[in-house]
Amino acid sequence: MSRLTELLRQARSVDPQLGADLEKEVQALTKRRTFGLVFERHQPEAVELPGREVRRGDKVRMLPPRGEVKPGDQRLWRAERIERTDGQRVAHLSELDVEEPETQAVDTDDLIVVAEFKDRVYPGLVETGRVERGGDKPFHTVINAENFHALEMLTYTHRHQVDAIYIDPPYNTGARDWKYNNDYVEGDDDYRHSKWLAMMDRRLRVARDLLKPERSVLIVTIDEKEYARLALLLGQRFPEATVQMVSIVMHPNGSTRTGELTRVNEYAYFCFFGDASPAAAAHPLRGSLDEPEVSSVRWERLMRGASGALRSDRPNLFYPVFVEAASRRIVAVGEPLPLDAPREAVRAPQGTEAVWPLSGDRIEKRWRVSHITLRDLVQRGLAKVGSFDRRNQRWSLSYLNRGQIERWERGDFTEEGRDVNGVVQLVAKKVQKRVAPTAWDHPAHSAGEHGSRLLGKVIPGRKFPFPKSLYAVEDCLRVAVGDNPDAVVLDFFAGSGTTAHAVMRLNRQDAGRRQSISVTNNEVSADEQRGLRKHGLRPGDPAWEVVGICDYVTKPRIAAAITGRTPDGEPVKGDYRFTDEFPMAKGFEESAAFFTLTYETPLAVRHHRSFERVAPMLWMRAGSRGRIITDLREDGWEVSEVYAVVENLDQLTDFVRVVEDREEVRTVFVITDDDAAFQMAVRDLPGRVTTVRLYSSYLENFALNAGGDF
């Protein structure tokens, strides 16, 4: 209920503060703008944190008794102190937001921690799994979290770094499809529209800080229940953006509603920032498809650069490639070298030199393909020698990966001959491109066929209400980032994970390296909650959490899309259709990492006691590539594929030497409270490196970035 409604309720109970509170509220109402979208701001939202241990000072709610299906006590309490009684942790509570607070002592097992949006949060991440098939591509990330707090977390890792945001928020239909302050918003709630607007406005304000101001796109889908209010909100929140609405037919046969017109479409608002504009596509999104769009041919680096890239990880992929320097020709491919055999023992044929997979600091790594496969590629002219890196004294070798070869075989690329070394010269077909219209009517966008039924193939038996058509989301993203193969795409209403799935589809079509960030909570549907509560379960119990959206649908769907196998290990049945047709069981050459948001204390962060939870955020800020640095070893520093962290500045000389040798390292985090020491590190590190000071940058970001009612 709105604040005003609450005051009226208090009036009926003759609250002594009623006069002063009413006067304050009326004054706030009279100061509202006359023009534009007007809606109740409501009390700041709050989120319950199941599984989070109760600490002194926490805000908490009391859980209903096990087996009880009715909501528990929704009052907020403060845990003033925690003590152990008969082996149990007992919290001494004081009621919040009342003149005469009640006090209680309650077992912490019967409490749940609550975070209000007006509170400062200091987030961390705990990794809960990963899938790796993408080589040195950036990882897609999936974050189990309340999306407002996840957005605040991303202001540290991705401020002004996101190229596109695609969101499919709750449509506010009156069904139990979303909550406000832990209560489902019913269709007869007089304030449901303003609650929805307040919820959206808070998130859009933070999302704005993530988008690249010079060039980015925001896409929001909606139906007729809130499309008009959303249009006003977007215009009011983003006056500098160019906003257009697209009508998309997603129920070709229509969805019948009693006493209403048959509904066949919904809407997508495209907001273009800076010099962003719609990317031209190879089909008009109406009627049958034309030839698919194809980008330029992409040659893959032969040396693996991401996690699992060391010789010791795959010894059979460590072998010499013999190159004739003058002609830049691969003459032969040697046999794998046993792990205990030194590479210096290998003699190159006369007139050649042995090329090994070595990093800039001469660390032994590995190739991406076997020696047998590479021999076949060389014979077919599908592997080549590139430039010579004089600084690191190494040749660059590249090859056509499986996806590029498949495009060539099906005619997406044309062969224009061979070079002097027999390497094939491929050119992408020229396809007429068009800018998308504002009305889309294509069979690919059917939500039933390519949303629900497609999801049923990928994760059989696991249902999700009203998933979007994979190809409809793909086409939306093609408009936004089809011309940007390195785009970062965020979805903070990720639901079943369709956006991440669509990003992987786009990458396969043009050998892109786009990365998705998907945020969804682990909420359980209203109907399922009732059944779980009857069985004595509560949020935070493993049997409850395992059927939440993130753990039961989002993560398994993205993992299955990458591997081509269902959660039961069976090959996914069926084929992808339209722009890129191939068996779903082939999966994608992509990687994904899964995380759960944690809530840290600034004291623990400042004293380096939360490094393992902050570490994934540093990895994301550095580009989500390679391995995550979670341990600084005895030397007090560590260097991964693309970033580095140092705490022991007494070891700075050795640390700087390694960073200088690893050219791909672009971000360095220096842990120090001493400004002079930090400036010394900045001075000594290579100029190509962005240096970030910990933990001051982290603490200042979230101290300034508190939530609230705006």
C-alpha cells in the first residue's frame, strides 16, 4: 500500500503522530510536477536473503512455523545481539519503525535476513559452477541475486561498459507474476500500476550508469497492460535517447481473452543512446526469411589462451610446428612431447624452426587442436602462419575452426583461390541488408513453438511460464549489437536465460565474442511455494532452493545450450532453425560461469577477509576471461591471463616483471591503504595497464551507491 494509504489507516487508529505525518505527506504531494508521469513512490523495496546467517545489527523477519502456508509476521526487526543458548544461536530482537518497539528472543533458524533498498550493500560473488567450451572467449555470467542489488554490484564491474540491455520485466497482468516487498501484487491492488513503475524506475536509474553513453541500446518488452506507462517512464528517465516501439507477433494463432480482442502481439521499446542506431539485418522480419547475414571470415589463434591452457593440462596438445620463416609456411607438424621431456631436445628439420605454444614469459602452454587435426588442416590449406612477434620471439599461428569450416561448406563463404603456401582465401558472401521495420510478423517469433517447446527440448520436464521465442530475442539483439561482435549484453530479468542463449547464437553466426550477463533470482512460483510449505519447507532449505528459477531453469538451460546435452546427459533433440540451422546437440563453443550474490561487511572487505568473494568481481571487471584469481599465494601476488592482483608490494619488482612479459594483461588491482605505495606501483607498471586501488575503489563505489527511494 502507498504511504498515504498507510497514514489513513493510522488515522483510524488515532496515531499520535498522525497530524505531523499527514502534513509532511501532503507537502510532498503538492510539490509533485504537474506534467509528465506521476506515480506513488512507495516504501523502498526490501529483499529476503535465505541462507544468509543472521549477524548482529541485521534487519530480519520471522519465518512462519514449518508446515504453515500463510505468510509469517511481516514486521521488520533489528538483531541487537546474538547469544548461544543450549547450543542454539538466539537473536535478541527489537521491532523497527515504531515508537514503542516490542522485543523478542528468537532462534536464528526461525529468522530470515532482510535488506532494504535504502541500505548500503557491499556485494560479493560465490561461484557455483561453470561450463567451458569457448577457449579464450569471454565467459557468459549468470548471477543468482535480487536484480536491484546485482545492478548495484555491476556499477563497480561494468560502469559505462555495457553495449546493450535487453529486459523482459513482469507485465503486471494481475496474476501472481511478481512481488513488491515480499507480497504478490494482485489484480485488485489499487496501487499495482504505481508499484510497478516504482520498481522499474529504481532499476532503470541504476541501469543507466551501466550503459555506454556514447553508443548503447536498451530494449524493454511489454504488453498492453503497461506499455503506455512504460513509454512515459522511458521518455522521462532517458530524454536524450531516441525511443521507438516495435510490435512483435508472438502468438500467430492468437490468445483468446473473454470479452476482449484476440491478442497476437506484444511490444518492444528500443532506446538508442549516443550515436547508436539500428544495425541492418539480412532479412526484413516479416514473412519468409531471405538469405542469412554473414560477416567476415574469422581465423582462430592456434594457441589456447584461457583456463586449462597449460602444457600440463593437456600434454598431448603440446607439440612442435615446424615453420619456414622466409616463406611463412608450415612445413610439418611434430609429435606430442611427453610431459617430462624438454622441448630443447627436439631438432627442427633443416631450413625450419620449431614453433611451440609459449606465452610471452615463455610459459609452456598448449595448442587448441591435436597434431593429427592440425596436419589435416595444413594439408587442406586451413592453417597458416601470421606475423612474427619480435619482442617475445614467437610466430603467430592460426586456423579455421569447425564453425567457420561449416559456413564455408554450406556456401556462406566463397573461395577466391589459394596463396603461395596453399592457404585458402575465403570471402564472405555479399547479402543485402535492411533496417528492421517497426512491425514484425514472422513465424520465427512464435513464443509457443520457439519459446516453450524449444525450452522443453533443452531442459525436458522443466517448465517456465511464457518464455520468449529464442529467435525473437535474437532478432532484437541483432538490431542492437549485430554490428558489434565484442558487445557486452545485460539482462537483469533473465528468467529462463533466453537472452544468453540468443547471444551465443549471434556469436556462432559471425564468429563473435559477445558476452552476456544474466541476472535472475531463485524465486519459486506461488503455486509451488504453497506445496513446499505444506511439506514443512522454507526458503533457504536445499529442497526449496533446488526448484528455484535460477537453479532449476536458468543455469541448466544455459549449460545445456553450450554442451548440447540435457541436464540428464542426453543429446538435445531437434535442430535450430532460421538464420543458422544446425542440430542443437552440437552446442556452442562458449563458456559460462555461475555465481550467487553475497552480502559482505565493509570491515571484512577492508581487512582483506572477503577477498575470495570480491575476487569474481575483479575478474568480471577485467573482462570475464581466463581463470579467477582467488589466492595470492605466499608471494602475495598472482597474474592470470588478462589481469593481476598484488598485495605484497615488497614483491613489486618481480610482480611488475611478470606483468610486463604478459602482454594480454590489461588490468592490475593493487591492495594497499598507502597512497604513496599505490602511486609507486602505477609508476612502475606498464603504460598499457589500467591500475585499480583496492579496497578503496570498492568501498567508495558502494558507499556512494546506496539504494533508497530516490
